[in-house]
Amino acid sequence: MAERDAEREEALLTRVRAMEQAIGEIGTTLDETTTCRELATFAARHLRSSATIDLRTEPGAPARRAARADPASVPGERAAGIPVTPIALGAPGPSGPIPGGSAPTPGDPAAGVTHQLVLPLSVHDEEPLGTVTLTRVGGAPFSGGDADLLRHAARLAARHLGHARRLAATEDTALHLQRALVAEPGRPHPNLEIAGGYLPAGPRALVGGDWFETVRLHFGRSLLVVGDVMGHGLDAAVDMNAYRTALREVAATDLPPHRVLRHLDSVVAEDDARRPATVLLVRVDPARGTATFAGAGHLPPVVFAADGSAELVDLLVGPPLGTGVGGYEPPTRPLRPGDTLLLFTDGLVERRGEDIDVSLARLAALRLPPDSGPDQVVDEVLRRLGAHGAEDDVAVLAARIRVRPPQ
């Protein structure tokens, strides 16, 4: 009796240790396929069985094979030697009701009896995301302890899968909001050629508060704007929209750029819930061929001349919006025929571990094809600086005074 109790105690201790290991081995990323592979590998290793994971992309949809793992070829091996076979989500899996429990099924007489354990991939009473199936040929049938361990691992995986799906839904909402907002800037005067672009930082990255805008002013002038709300996610996108709305209202009064920034700064400083932001304003006057700048914690713009060479604008930048300090200056410089002005957020140039002066120098060293218009400038700069693989969101806005043929 004492020996049997010791065996049960040892089996319980082994199962508890395996449950602890599951916490560190399952759900190491927010990728569904990786989580399914980790669950299959864990089940095959600890329960000495072939494991398959069938996943449903949405409630009611047929299950698709997500991962499979086979036990180690050497008996007793626990940490290595388990081949994991990833299977595309398009591969069909069982589409009927999700079963549960262990049942022996007739196998090859020469190989003995095939035991199978099937459990839902779910957390308690939540809608199952799929199934996890163990298959063991020969040997002892699955015990109640085996079922408990597999149920624990399946619940853990289901929890991580649920988090991943909710995060993906939030990211998708934020990205669609962001794209909708930056895709429809205000209309400048037709005396300006305009091009803009927005790139999120990868398909799974949280969207940020990068944005650009154009506002039509009196006397043929236009206000160009690019900004970056600090932080990421849906909250940053919502704050970005609030900044954009406030900017349109203030700019409609035709105040000079530095006074627009002062007004926005005072408004934001009074709202503790509003995130700080960096903003660059440029008022372009085509009739005079000038551009007047005002920056709040933002990187300076660059001007590409007609010959394709680049020059950073020498700009005294004030503090970000929301500090209440103010101190914005409005320098003015000529904008020659053929010059293309490029405004951008820091994701275009900044690289991890690199001084910002080095990053800006890389941009200023670009030489584009002569007579590149706004569309070509945007495309070339994004491509040459590798913006499609940037670590942060990127927003760019290019403008050139439209040359009208003589009457």
C-alpha cells in the first residue's frame, strides 16, 4: 500500500512539474501558428503521443489543421528529437462536433490497440477554438492524469490564442481608422502639387499617431502639416484625430504658423488626458514663392531641388505640444520653381542605436532624379531609406508649387 501511495505521489508531482513547464513553453508569442506548434510539441513530449491541433478561424467555421508533433524516437527522451510538422491553416481537419475524453480504437493487429484522447481547445465554458487530439499506438491507455495535464495545456494555449485574436482585432480597428484619417487630408489650393504616404510599422505592429494634413488658406496659400502623437494603439489614433480637428479650426482663422502652435499648445496643456505630440507646420505662399515654418518638437523638413539634390531646412524647433511652454519661431525661406518640400515623421529616418544627426544626414545625402515631382519624391525616399521595414510608423507629405504655363 505504501509503495502504491508513493507511486501516486510521484506521478502527481511529475504532472505538477509538467504543468509548470507548460506555462513557460506555450504562448511565447502572439502568433497563432506558433502557439499551436508549442502545444503540440508539449503534448507529444510529456504524454508520449502523436499530437494534432485543429483550429477554427471563427465560431462555427470548419476546423483546419494548425500543427502536428510526434513523440521522440528514443524512449525516455524528453527535451529533444520531437519532429514538429507545421501545416497550413488551409489544410482540412475534423469539422464535426468537438469530442472529449479518451477512447481506444481498433488499429493494426500487429501494432496493438490505438488509444485516442480528444479535448476541446477552450477556456472553461468559452466557445472552443478547436481541438487537440492525442494518438498512442500500443501501451497503456490514457489515464485521468493524462487528461488533466492535456486539459491544462489546452486551456493555457486557448487563453493565449484568445489574447492574440483580440489584439489582432484591436490592431485592425486602429489601422483602418489611421488609414482612413490620413487618406483624406484637406484639399490645398490647386496651385500646389501634393503627395502623401503612410506606412505602419509592420503587419502586426500597433498603429501609432502619425498623420499629415493640408489646409487651404486665403490668398492662394496652403498650410502643410505633419505630426506624431506619442504612443501607439487606438488611443494614440483617437488623440491624433483630436489634434487634427483642433488644427483645422485654428488654421481656419489664418493665423501665422507659430501662433497656431501656441494656441494648440495652450489647449493641450489644459487637458491632462491628451497625449503630447510633435507637429511641423509649413505655410506655402506660391504667389511669393516662400515657405514659413514652425515646429513643435518635430524633425526639420527637407527640400529637394530641381536637380535632385537635398537640403535640410535650418529650423529652430520649439517644445512638443502639451508642455504649455510655447516659444515657437516662424522662419521663412524661398521655395524656388522645381523645389519639392518633404515633411516626415521620425519613423522615416530614425534607426535604433543611431544618432539622429546621422539619420538626418542620410536623408540629406540622397540625390533623386532631376525634376522629381511629389509622387516620385515620396516613392523614392520611402524605398531608398527602407521605410517599408521601419521600426516605427512613417507619415510623409511632399509639396511643390505648380508651374502654370504662360497665358
